[in-house]
Amino acid sequence: MRRLKLPVTIHQARLGPVEFKVIRPAVPPVRAVLLDRDRYLDAYLDQDAAYLTGGLWLLAASSPRSLVHLPMRCNRAPAHGRPEAGSRQLDLVLLHHSLQFAPARWKALRARLGPGRPQTVTLTVPAPAPAGGSPADDGARHHRENRDLFHQHLHSETLFMTGSAKVFRATAPRLLDVARHGPGYVAAHPGHPHFCTEFHSTGGVLGAAREIHVEYCDRWSPHG
């Protein structure tokens, strides 16, 4: 298995009697956008942002007592992915379901975060899961009490992706594949330079959550 080093900042902030730990990338990505399209979500990432997002996915799997925050709602969108009327750009927070954090408290917590403490974490990148799966696996994923599904909440211009360590770890390779294979695919297919991954409603990883389309993008404005 491969190792991935991820520079982050660790933030501690208190809301009432409870202290929360928030982890952010040391250098937030500039070429990364998450769009709320109402019925679904669109993400556009360059290679560095895709590696970073995949790393944060793995970090969320191994940090069940932390909120992993990817600030990007103020980034400039690529030309072909501009917000439409009624859509909006979002930040992203990844968290374990056992933390039971109320998204309505996020705005107050975010306002209390200071510069943070720098740290480099080393993550183990899992091998991609084989396509398909046994019927037993599929049945377990769709069991009504199963927690190995993503659930989403939207609050304070932020998408909260709540899940288990298992589902974060299992889906992180999808984002890392965008980073690894997106640039080569786009260069080899100039007529149709579209490389993406999807969190689809039939994919067995979404519970109370909208579909997410994640696209590699290498064409950004000079200022974005």
C-alpha cells in the first residue's frame, strides 16, 4: 500500500462545555469548487486538489473525533462549471457519524477557529475495491440500520458529509483516481476531455444524500 503525506493545521475551539477539533489543509486548494445544483452536487478539481481531497477523505476515516474542513466556497469556478441561477458554491466538512455534531452549530464554531497548529499526517492509501461485490455485501449496505452510508446536511454554505470510517476509506480511491488518471486521459482525448467519478444513488454508498459528480478540470481562469 502507498503512503500519502498531508500537511494540515489542527484547530481546537470550544462551544459551551464541549471542545471540538477541526482539521484543515495547511494550504487550501485554489482550483477546487463544489456546487449545489439543487438536485445533485458538482465538484471540479485539478490534480493537486483531487489528491488533497482524497487525502482528507482518508483522514476523516482515521479521525472519528474530528471535523475535517475543506474551505473552497470562495474559489473561482472553471469556465464550463460556472454556477447557474439558483446554484451556489459550498465548503465541505467530512465527519464520522459518531461525533453527532449538529451542523447548525458550524457557523459559531467556524468563527472561533484561530490559525491552528501545523502538522503533517501520513496516510495509508488503500487499494481500489474490485468492481461489483457479493450479494451479501450489497444487502448489508442497504440494510436500514447500516451506518456505512453517506448522509448529507447543508448549513452555513457548507456541505456536511457524514459517514463511517469504512465508507470514507472505501470511497477515497475514487478521488485519488481522478488525480492519478485525469491528466493523462484529458491529454489523450482532446475531443472529449471529460474524466470523472460519481457517487451515484445506485452505488451503495449514499443514504440520505444527493448524488455527487466529481470531474477533473485542468482549464481554469488565470485568476482562479
